[in-house]
Amino acid sequence: MKAKRLIILTLVFSMVFGATVYADSLWGTYKDFPKAKVFVNDSEVTFKEGEVPALVIDGSTVLPIRKVAEKLQAIVEWNKDTMTANIYKPNVHMFVSEEVKIDKNKQVSVIKSPFSVVETGKTVEFAVVVQVDGLKAEATGFKISIIKPDGEEIDSKEVTAGITSNSLLPSIFGYTSLPFDLKFSQKGTYLVRFSFKDKDNNYTVISQKSIDSV
């Protein structure tokens, strides 16, 4: 009976150990730590060759915060002197609106409700309306860009005039772009991205809207 119990316990320990080894090596290792996969809204956080990936350390998943921030459309500021990272997520309200006109002061007047679906092959003139509040990061400009379903950027409008590292964007502001005149030639999802420019001239996407071409 004792021998039978010993055999059963040995099998149980072997199964547990085998499962642990499999889990630890499922995605490979990095410097002896098992790698982990991380998804944000079903979109995988990916890492290039040579980048530190998501790791499992002492039972916790650890990964570079900039990668997560990018997926969450947040801004990361790193102070190497104090070894401190700040994550900023301003409130951004954005929509696209068809049929716009420009008055004598070169201001855009929106005269039709927002849209998110368009017929493939149709050319649409539209403006992008953005409202931002709670901006605490150091932003020296911003850009609105249009991305085709194949990933190519086909148009963009940048606003940096009059903004320097000593004259940052206010914490609350609104903006309506000059019209985009775009032919939706591809079927699929077009992306409208709103990005902030930091003092090092790097852009970070902080809001994104979709327009489905069907």
C-alpha cells in the first residue's frame, strides 16, 4: 500500500513539475525569465528584436510601461536623473464631420453631423474636431493624420506654429482642422489619429477614430 501511494505521489509531482516547465517555456525566455503575452483590447503588445519583452517575475507580469502606454494612447515622460516615469492620459474628444465650409476668417464651420461609415470609392470633404482637457504633459504641437486600411499614412495636418518648448499647449483647448478632401478608395477601416508632439519632436498617438469604408 505504501509503495502504491509513493508511485501515485511521484506521478502527481511529475505532472505538476512538467506543467510548470511547459508554462515557463511556452513563449521562450529572456535572461532566464519566462516571457509572457499581453493583449490590450484583444490587440497584442508586440516587441521588436532586442527589446525587453513582457516577463513573469515572482508570479507577476512585468513589461516596459511605454509599450502599454502606446496601446492605451497615453504619454510617457522619463526623467533619467531621478529615474522617474510619468504617465499622462489627457481627455480627448474627437469626431469627424462631413461637408464643411471655410468663412472669410479661414475658420471652418461644421454643417453636417459626424460620420463613421462611407461608401468605398466616394470622395468626402470633412473636418476633424478635437477637444482636449487635463493635459499635463509637455506638448509642443500636435498632428492629425489619416491612415488607410493597408497602414499607409495618406494625409496629415500639423500644428506647431507659435508653439515652442517655452510655450507649451494649454491644459484645455479645442481645435477644428482645415478640411481633408479624401477619396476612400480601399475597403476596410481608415484611422484618424490625433498625436501630440513632445520637446524631442517625437509624436505619440493619444486618440484614434475609425471610418469604415464599405
